[in-house]
Amino acid sequence: MGGRGGGAARRFLDFLRESPGRGPALAFMALLLGAAAYLAAGDEDTANRLAEYAYYALVIAVASELVWLARHREDDGEGQAGQSRAWRWS
């Protein structure tokens, strides 16, 4: 196993750096899971607070992705000017 120290952690960090919305999206999922756990335990106030934070994290994730997409659009010569491949259905 020599030379593999931190490989999984490095890959995870690289995964997060590829797109700005990934971190907040993961936070959203973790917060929502936490909210479900607190709700199952009967602590509705904490569950509601965590669900609210999860919603904010999701809004941040979507907004980050939209900003990133708007900044990285390219015209590849096949579609309308400024139309990204991500927006085309075919």
C-alpha cells in the first residue's frame, strides 16, 4: 500500500473542486439526513431547523452551479451563439 496515503481524501477533494455546487449539495444531503434522524427521535424543533439549513444549502448549490455554468459556456459552432452543450437536449 506504499505511496497511497491520502488517496481517497485527495480524490474526494478533487471531486468537490470540479464544481462549486458540490460542497453545498453534499451539505444539503447531510443536513436533510440529520433532520430526518432528529425527527425520528422526536425532536421536531431541531429537525425543522436542520431542514431549513438544508434548504439554504440547496439554494446555494443551485445558484453556484448556475453561475458556474453561465461563466463556462462555450459556442462549439453547432448551436446558437452562447448555447452550451449542457442546455441542448439532442
